[in-house]
Amino acid sequence: MTAIAHYRRQFVTVTNYPPVAGYLIARGTLPDAVRPHEQNDVPLAATTVANPRSRKVPLNVVITLDQPYTGHVSPGSNPQVRLIPGGRIIKMSVAAGDNNVYLIECTATGQALLIDAANEPERVTALVKQEAPELRLVVTTHQHIDHWWALKDVVAATGTLTAAHPLDADALPVTPDRLLVDGDTITIGTLTFEVIHLRGHTPGSLALALTEPDGGRTHLFTGDSLFPGGIGKTAEPENFATLIADVETKIFDRYPESTVVYPGHGDDTTLGVDRPHLAEWRERGW
């Protein structure tokens, strides 16, 4: 199996979800051979989830968290959990667009952050209430509807505050309680996330960087700005130029090869896998 050179652009028709007739998504794939290595995986007890593809999730459902963590989840599959020093990263895929929802918990305090309440609000809410009832903030990475379709319902069910970049805030169904700009930090218990503004996919796209204590590995949540094999979709050449410049200077020039990238769709990657291809991305213009 060989690495796919670029994320795929495709139209998808959403069924059994709110009637979005077809929205453009960019998703990435990463072969098994180059998946990030996971440490400290401990098997969890298996529990069957009834009809996990449905938007309607019974309130008493028990959601299984799969391990070992591979970074590969798909619509209807169990979420996966990665254990990191002082925390847990839970990755769930929702809806036909294979949107990733990330729930990051500080294990010392139980406080948590949710990234992109993308779809399937009942299922996302059930995950939060089961795994991280001390949810403190929902961050929306950018204004595209496939990343916030469940936002209003999740906020109503949990009473959680929300955050986004001011340039994308007006498009959201919930007015953000906090506006995030480049260089801001978010503290969730003992975990600190750095806010990175990446211009190009949308004007106000955000990434969040979580670095483990004592100079450990960085975990980078990039929305639709960076995928395995390429940057996110851009509408115009000038948007591409802006995004590739931001990705190079704010991500590749700052973080090491071991940094794990968690995109808004599809599988994870690392900066070490994709760094050799930056010049190729610039030359091809996508």
C-alpha cells in the first residue's frame, strides 16, 4: 500500500441526518504502515452499541472506546481513545462526511474540551456525558456547516461555553462565548492548548496545539487546514498561498517530526511523514 499524495475532494449526500443536500469536504487517508505509534495502550471492556449509525442514541447507551489507538475511525464505528500524559484524546467519526469530533480530557481534574460538534448531536452528547461530564468548552475550528451542525444541540444539552475565531464566528448557530486569536491559550485542568490561526481554508480557521509536559509530544488538531498528504481546500490561488505559508511557518517550522496531526476528516498523520512533501505541495498548488 502506498501513501495517497493528496486529500480527496468529494461531494457527499447525507442520509439519516439533517438535510444537507451535498457539501464539499476534504478528507485525508494514511496507510497502516505509517500510522503514528501509540504507547501505553490498555484494552478496554467491549460493549455493543445499538445502531451506532443512527442520530438517535438512547440516553442509557454505553459507548465503547476502542484501543489500541490507530487514528482510523469511520461513521458508525466505535470512538478510539489515546492515552497521553495527564490526559486522554477520544476521536469519534460522525455523519456521512466522516467528520472527526475530538474530546480531550484532563485526567487529573476531569475537565474536558470538545473540538467540532460536527453532527449526530445525541451521540456526541452521550459521549460527553459518559466520558467527560466536566466539559468546559466547545471549540469550532471553522465556519463550514459540516463542523458545527450539532453545536446548538450539544450546547443546549450540556450548558457548555463555546469558542471560535472572530472572522468565522458570525456564521455559527451559537454566538461564541470566547473569541480566539493567534497565540491565545486555552487551559483545561492541567492541559494547555495553544491557538493557531491558519488563514486560507476559511478566513478564521483555527488549529489547537497540545504539548505534553516536559517537552513531550505535541498533538495538533488542525480542522480542515492540514491533512495527510496536503493542506485543506482553498477557493483561490491567493488563499492557497496564504494557507501554505501559514502551515509552513506556524506548524512545520515550529513543531518536531513526532507531532501528531488530527484533521477534521479521516486519519491522522505526523509532521515527519509530510514534511518531505512541502515543496511538492507548493509546486502543484494544492
